[in-house]
Amino acid sequence: MIIAERKPIDEIMAMLTGVKRLLLIGCKGCVTVCSAGGEREVEILASLIRLGRKKEGEPIEIIEAALTRQCDKEYVDAIDQWDGQYDAIMSMACGVGVNFIANLRPVATVFPAVNTTSFGGSQLQGVWTEQCAGCGNCILHLTGGLCPVARCAKSLMNGPCGGSQDGKCEINPEVPCIWQHIHDRLHRLNKGASLTAIMPIRDWSTAGHGGPRKTVRDDLTL
Ligand code: SF4
Ligand code: SF4
């Protein structure tokens, strides 16, 4: 899932300078699961904003809502009902949701309320760790299902580097060296011999550095 966390309140308040009527919208998808931008977080942020503005002597009207998803036009259209009732929209969805609303509302001011950090999985209750960087050219079949692109601090294709020690990464003794784990796992699976093959220099063009990527479902023709 996509992981995000709410921006610091001071940053949010600074974005809203001069805004008198705000549409604050959360998303019931990933940001609800990671408690960054679901219904409950919309309610909490709305209270914080109202309180902050009251202290400044600049009250603000806030319409609160949470869409089923903010990355789908079908659901974003639900905000039509508030047309003319706000000066700006603040989205509590991931960056995809914010972009989507900006695409669909060309003349609306749209602010992000969260920082989108990664694609990850739940490690402990309330803790998520990055697992995939959406590189567009998955190599997990070569690395025992563990991703060096997202989980190695240097995104090395042939590791570990010289900084790996006791299974930990040199950036932080609490961070596993994923390349050590890849080696251990492949040996456990009797596939250790595959580690002698040098992986070629990676072509990062699939990772989106050449512009936005597009995915079309096989059964559709555009
Ligand atoms: S290799 Fe690429 S697509 Fe596969 S898990 Fe890693 S970042 Fe994601
Ligand atoms: S110690 Fe391991 S995880 Fe850290 S940068 Fe080196 S190879 Fe990557």
C-alpha cells in the first residue's frame, strides 16, 4: 500500500494563509490504513486548523469529507456538490490523489496535507516499512523476492557493499542489510549459485525518470 504521514501543522497553516473557506478531503484507501488521511484524520486536522485560526483571530469555515478513493474520477466527482463553497481544497490523500484532484479541477487551488513516503507493508501495529519503489522493471525473481531497489540504501544491483556488517546496513545498525538477506535466502533455497552472475547496470528509464509512466490494462485499447 502507499504510505504517507501528515505534514507538520505549521506547514499546513502556512499553506492556508488567506483561505477563508476550505474543503478538506480525506481518502478511504491506503491513507486510512496508515492513519494519515482517513475520516478520523480529517476530523482531527479540521479541529487543529480551526483552533489555530481562532487563535490568530482569522476564523475559517471547513467542509470535511472523505472520498472512497481520490485516484478515481468516479469518486472525485463527489466533490461537485460543494462547488462554489470553498476557496481551496486540501487533500489528505497520497500524492496521487492530490494530482488527480488538480487534474480534474483546473481552476481550484489544491494543497497537500500529507507527505507520501513509500510503498510498504505493515511491520508492527502502526509501523510500515518500504518494500517496493515502483521501479517498473521488477527483478525479485533474481533476488529471492527481496527488493534491493527499495530496501538497499544504495539501490545496489550487486551487493552487499563493503559497509555491510553482521547483517546490518552501514547507514544504521537497526536497518537490515537487504543484500545480506538476499544472500542468506538464496543459499537457503539452494539458489546461491545464481549470485555469481553479475547483474548488469540498471536501465532506470522504466523508473519514471523520463516522464510519467502509463499502464494500460491488456484488454483495453486506447
Ligand atoms: S524491483 Fe522494482 S518493482 Fe520489483 S519490488 Fe523492487 S522496486 Fe518494486
Ligand atoms: S550495507 Fe547492505 S543495504 Fe546497506 S548500502 Fe550496503 S549493500 Fe545496501
